[in-house]
Amino acid sequence: MTRKETSSEIEAAAAEWLVRLDRADGDERTQHALDAWLAGDDRRKGAFVRAQAAWRLLDRARALSPLQRSPAPRNRLVARRRVLVGGAALAATGAGAVIFVARDRIAPSQQFETGLGEQRVVAMNDGSKATLDTQTSLQVRFQLRSRSLTLRKGKAWFQVAKDRTRPFVIDAGLLKARAVGTAFSVDRVDDTVQVLVTEGVVEVLLASAGAPVRLGAAMQATLARDGSLRIEHFTNEAMSRSLAWREGKIALNGETVRQASEMFNRYNALKIVVADDQVGAQKVVGWFDSDDPQGFAQALEFTVGARSERVGSALRLTVSKK
């Protein structure tokens, strides 16, 4: 039979975890290991919150004493560990407000997924929100000094809660976006990444090298497959079209039928197959329901002279014989 940990052992372990997190500086393996430890016993979560509160009190005390000489990093971490073990109970009784904030700010990593045609809004522990588009995978990791998110695929629009002490960073593979309090979308399809700012300022940074590029409202950065970064300024109309997906719409303004078909195929099991290059090269303008590929195909019969035919789970587009 496994021996049950005592409360003092759990408090000490919680302090050790904070020291490990401080050393790891965002290491993903350390965060995963912490998540597993927290899930092992409900008492550990409370101990960890109390240790966080004590940690923040130490930071605050150090900030209020700027003339005090700071110890070497290793000695500072050892000293913190000692104070945290003894000070967690004090933080629990005398710093309730600090504990409340820490509980909101530090949480195990979260994974959000959407399926084909699904869209959802998710709320995060810091007050930020994310609107996820179809087939999107988003991982959220909030730590002591950072808010790290990974967009593995898909598209999301973020409304970021202000917290200047913890930047909000989206990792989209070859491109990262960093914000404090703002609203912006990130679209990741294969090796192409787009960042569109709707409010505030966002910094984008190539994973390879280079200085960050600052984007203001109505600006978009596109990382192409060849590694080039293109910056564009959007009109209000162009912004509305680009964000139409949040309303379940696909807004077209001169895209080809082939490009538009690829957009519809991201949302639907009924796929549009362009079987004729002449039809595929035609350009289309208009707003369409993203979940209605058949309605779009029927509209093409009147606008570009296409003929649509249902073949199994596909809509086949060819030139009309009329």
C-alpha cells in the first residue's frame, strides 16, 4: 500500500516545483511534469497556490528593497525554497487576494480542439478569450511569468486580457506573435501563417532569426512557404471579409473558383472538386454560408457558367454545356 504524503511533504514539494519552474523558464517538459504532479492529489493544487502566493510576496519584498544586494542565482533559489516552505501558511492566511490572483493565473496546460465545421469560443484563466475556427488545435500554458500558446493548426481570433508582466505569445511554428492587451487573429495552414491585428499592437517574430516586426490595427503579416514575410495594410472592408469566418461566412472578393472551393472544403464533408481548369480560373465575388457548399456551387451556375454534379461525397464542377 502506497504511503500517503503528509501535508508538510506536499507543501515542501510545491515549493520545489516553483523553483524548478523558475529554472526551466518555460520548458514544456517541466510544465507537463508539474501537470501530472498536480493531478495526483487534490491537496497538491492548494499547496501549489499557497506557494505561488508566497513567491509573489518575495518578489514584491525584493522590489521594495532595491538597495539590497541580490544573492547569486543558485543561492537565491535555495533561499527562496527555504522561505517558501515556511511562508506558505502565512501567505494562505494573510494574502488571500494574492492567492485568488495566483489561482487564476497559474493552471495546468489546456488543450482545445474543434472538428470539421465546428467553431467555438473558449475562455482562459486570465480573462482572455479565443474564437476557434474549424479544425483548429490550440494548446494553452500559463506560467508565473508568461502566457504561452501553441497554434498547431487552424485559425483563432484572440481577445487578450491586459497583463504587462506576462506577455501573451502565440507559437505558430515558423512565426510567433506577441501581445499584451489587444485583439488579433492567427491563421496556420501547412507552412503558411497569417497574423491580422484588429486592435492594439502585436509583434511578430520569425522563428529563424531577425528583429520583431510591430503590427498596428488593420495590419497583416503573412509568412509564405518560401520563408518571406509580407506586410499589408487593410481597409475596414477588407478586415470584415477576412474575419467573416467568425460569423460562419466566406467572403470572396476576386478569389478564383478553385481557391474558393478550398475554403469551403475546410468546413464541409461534402467536398467541391473542380474538374475543369476554365471553371477553376474564374473569379468570384460575394458572401456565402461556409456550411453550404451546394448553395455556392449553384450560384456558380449563374455567375461563371459552371455545372455542378453530386458524385458520392463530392460536388463536381465542370463547364456548363448550355
